[in-house]
Amino acid sequence: MTITKTLTLAAAAAAIGCSGVAMADSHGGEEPQDQALVILTSGSLQTQGMAMILSNAMQQQGTDLHILLCDAAGDLAVQGYASAEAINTPPSNPAGQVKPESILGMLMENGAQVDVCAIYLPNSDHEEGDLREGVGVAAPGPMAEMMRDPSIPVYSF
């Protein structure tokens, strides 16, 4: 190998190594965080329940969750909302029956960020003060950034 090729390879290796340091530095030197965006719009009790159950499993596996509730699913974010009935869990689950809003509350207690769509409140009978404590109203710009970020998977129900 010639000296020119050796120097070129060394420079390329150094550049690749420095880009990793720059990337780590841009994130405050922390490990990249496993994140997910769950968008729930369905009014179906089973769909809401499955979305919450899967979100819970992701959170238990270390995923930082952001949940966006739109349309009929936005009701889950309203203080005092209660589903008409509970859903049965699989026989292997000791819970027996669960309600989506209960799992949502548990997810929030464990750090999930929950927002309603920006158009939920203006198109419902609710106001921001009707939302559960800790639930926000999503702004389209930051939400679009999250949806476009290739490192954040988006799951829709």
C-alpha cells in the first residue's frame, strides 16, 4: 500500500471516528434513547385496549413513549372518562379485564407523554381544563418533526 493510500485511509477513519463523537455530543453525550410515537384514533374498545397493551409492553422494554390521541380516542384523555365496558385479556394475563383509560393512566405514571390532537378540543364538547392532569395538546410542528424522525417509529391504531 502506498503512503498516499495509507494517509487517505487514516484520514477517512479519523473522520468517521470524529463524526461519532459529534453525534454523541449533539445528544448531550447520552446513549441514543429508544423512543416511539403511538397515534391512536380508533373508537373501538378492543383497538384502544390493544394499543395500550402494546404501548405498555414497549414501555416495559425501555421505550420512551409519546402517545397522540385523536378523534374518538381523544376521550381517553378526558378526566373521569370511563369506557362502557372492560376488555378481556388473554388467559395468560392475570389481570382478567382491563380498560384502555386505566392502562393509559399507568403509562403516564411511568413517564409516557400523552397529548390530544390539536383539533380534538375545538371539535369536541371539552376544553383543555377537562383533560387529565399531565395531558397536553399537541402542536402540529413538533409532532410532524417527531413523525419525520427516522429514529422514532410511528405506530397507528
